Amino acid sequence: MVMFSAYIDDSGTDPNQRAAIATAFVIPTTQIIPLEREWDKLKNKYGFSDFHTSEMVARNYKSDFADWDEAKQRRVFRRVREISKKYSIRSAAVSFAVNKADYDNVVPLEYRDRLGGHYTWAVRHVMNFLEAWKQSRKIPLLEYIFDWAEPACEERVEIETVMAQTESISQQRGRPGEFTNYGFRRRKDIPALQCVDAIGWTCYQQALFQFHKVPMHKLAEEAWEG
């Protein structure tokens, strides 16, 4: 029986972005429905259908956030963080960032067929953390939920490759089936993916600051400190 679900988000997969990052947090399955109920109240109160942090910050003119002022952005973003903290397990939240230039300089081209690209490297480290967390608490299984990616697209293929390789290692260790329970879901349908999107966006802002001294957005600063 699966008692915990890990929700995994990506940022920086666009080739033009200078860092790639994978972020995950874990929710007990018993807390998913309460989270969704509270999330429904939040989105109905503030009038959005799919909370996407970068669109909200940019006030994307095609989105529900086009006419939000700074006060509303801060108010809703704070509630998103509160809900995320309330229902998740803080010891099982992790984010791993890769500075793409460093990866390209260090990892030879001939190794990348096996290791994958920037985002793949980040996902590997996130999965290693989740595996260590799971084993330390003697949790038999985790469910892994990734943000939607179309079948056969590069990002999805990379994730499926990581999961297959990790499952192979688990089988060699006598624990078959630990990494077969995963899937891709559309963020707009899964409140937990919208929560981890906010965490991932904040961590991505921090990564750009650490790698390239790009000033953090004030919402990211507030979230990072809180």
C-alpha cells in the first residue's frame, strides 16, 4: 500500500535558461484530499484555475493573473506556501539545481548518453534523496508524480530513462518494483503539483542568484526566508 506520494516539478528545461532544477515534496496520502479541499477554497476565492508561479509573477496576459496587483500576488503566494507546509512532510522536501555551463564543462559528451542532460542529472539527485529518506523510515513504497510532459518529448524520455535505470539498481539490491509506481499528471488537475511548482520557482530563483548573481524576485526572497 502506498502511504506517501512525491510530487516532482521542473524548472529551467528551456535550452535558453542557464540553470536546470528538479524539486520534490512528499505528502502522506491521507492528506491529499484535505489539501485539495483547502486548495479549492483558495482558487475559488481568488479566481484562478491553475496556479503557475512564473505566469503569476509575470502577470501573463493570457492567464488568470493578468490584472493581479502586487498585494494580491503576495497574499496568494503566502497562502500557497502555508498550504504546502501544512500538508507536506518538510523533511522530505528537496530541490537540486544544475548550472548548465558547469555541467557542460565537466561532463564529457561521450558520457551524456548514459547520464542524460542537465535536468536528468537534477532528477537523479532528487530521486537519490527520496530513496534515502524512504529507506531511513522503512517506507516500502512511494508514488512519484511528475508534471505533465507529452509522450516521446525529450523531457519525458529523460525521466522515464532515469526511472528505468533506478528501478534496475533497486532490483539488483533485491527490492523490485520500487520505481515502477510513477506517472505524469497535468498540473491544473493536481493541487500538489501547483504547490511544488511554487517551491520549485523559489528554488530556481535562488539557484540563479547563487550561480549568476541574478537578484531574486522579492516574492522569492520572502518565500526563501519564510
